[in-house]
Amino acid sequence: MIDLRSDTVTKPSRSMLTAMSRAHVGDDVYGEDPTVNSLEKCCAEMLGKDAGIFAPSGTQSNLLALMGHCQRGDEYIVGQQAHTYRYEAGGAAVLGSIQPQPVDNQADGFIDLTDAEKNIKADDYHFARTRLLCQENTHAGQALPIAYLAQSSELCKRHRLAHHLDGARIFNAAVKYDIDVKHISDHFDSVSVCLSKGLGAPVGSVLCGSRTLIDNARRNRKMLGGGMRQAGFLAAAGIYALQNNISRLADDHEKARRLAQGLSDIDELKVDYTETQTNMVFVEIINHRHHEFVGQIRQQGILLSGRYSLRLVTHLDISDQDIVYVISKFKDYFRK
């Protein structure tokens, strides 16, 4: 099957599996797994932060950040379509007692900073205390401009807010703009990086930030059930990914561009792929039912996701030949 549902579906390469099998391990809850320690140090240094913590998932690493920046009854400002608000099962509210204050995402993925500023609460005991601005890069595959991130950072400093980045695909953004990832991470107090998306590791995310934040996160990770033991086997995959799979993200972006270009020739499709797009192509089918199309195209060996529009995600397990095949099968379907 050609699986375009997400870049989370990648399988470890033979070289990655070899690195995993050779990992030196210990008990990470005691802080004694050398490979986990190396991964945390490596990621923190890449992002220019004091420390890092390895978590089982991006959902947990984001929650650790929110719980570190906010106390019970505090509030964080976040986009309506952001992963931390929409797709993480309400963890901040349920487990952290932190109130989300959502604002609309613009079509380009931005949070309008004027809207964000209007939603910062006054210092009044009637209101939840606004403590944090949470952003996402990339958002829906779009890399947020550095100038915009700088403006966001300035807003946070002016209002004494912490600033967290859900950087699940931060390296896609860095590769898109051909910059060192620190040019993005420097604008944030904390950054969560997912290793199991485009970077190709099977499991895991790393939260990076100040040493105080990470010490707090280590306690909360244990409380949330995220304390792992001989986790070095998984951490080794993350180290391999960081050392070998960042620059190749440009290949995924190029395949997405060619996929969008090929599908845009089909009259029945409305294809969304902007200049800031990375490895995601969004497709709306005009006057056709999406679920029927998804079912039909699956019979041709192509897996897609989406309800009202389709999201096609390229990754390291998608070949050049796969792109050609997918375009041809889309064209065949609409010719019929």
C-alpha cells in the first residue's frame, strides 16, 4: 500500500534497526540510560536549549510543556486548529486543569497576533491568568515565517507570557527555509520535537527548554505514566533520525510539490499547495463524496485520510514511482 495518510506511518530502515539493536541501555527512570541521555543532550544542543526530556509521544511532551509553564487555573492562548487544542484529547484541561483560550487560525496557519493580544486577560481575580502562548510549526504543512515568530516572541515578552512551540515538524520548517533550526527555536521558551513523523523513528518526542522546566517535566512525566525503563533502544532510533534524516526532508517537500502539480491538472480537484507548504498537499473533490473516493482509491493500493478535504502527506517511504502512480490513478478515476 502507498500510505499517504500521515508521515507517522514510516517504518524504521535497516540502518536504523541496526542502531537500535546496538544501543547501550540502562534504567531511564533512574537517569541511567546512556542512549536516552545522549538523545536528550543532542536534541537540546540542536535547539539551543539547556536540557531535554524524552517522552513516548508528542501529545505527552506538549502536555509536559503546558503543565510546566502553567499552574492549575491558568490559561494558554492557542489556535483553534492547533494540535495541542484540537487533537490531544483535552489533556491540558483534564490533566493539567489549564484553561485553553482558542483563537482562530488564519488560512495561512497564522494566529492573528492582534486577536491573541486581545485575549490576554487583565490581572483581575474574575479571570483565569493568561500565562502562555502556544504555537505550531509547521501548521497544516505550512512553515511559519521567521519574522512572524519574532513578532510572536516580542508579544510574549511584552506581556510576560511563556512561549511554547509544538514543533512536531520543526525540522521540515527549517529545511524549507534552509536555515539552522535554532533560528526557529530561539524564539520560544520550550519546543517539542516529534521523532516519529518525517524523521522516521518508530516512537518518541523530545521536549527541550530550561533546566528548571525539564526537571519539572521529569516529575510530571512519571505522574503521567511516561517513565520508561530501558528506553535506549527507542532513543537510538531518535539519534539516528537526527543524524541522518533531516536534510532528506527536502525530498519529501519536492515529492509533495510534484504531487500537487500533477493533481492540479484534474478539473474535479481543487488543490491547495502554497509557497510555504512542506510535505502536505490538501485536496478538495468538487461535486464528489470524499468517503466514496477514499474507498475506491484504496482498492488501487492508495491509503488517504480526510473527511471534507483530503490530506496527502509525503514521507521517506514514498518513492518517486509512488508519486507517478498516485497521480495516474487519480486521473484514471475521474476519467471514468
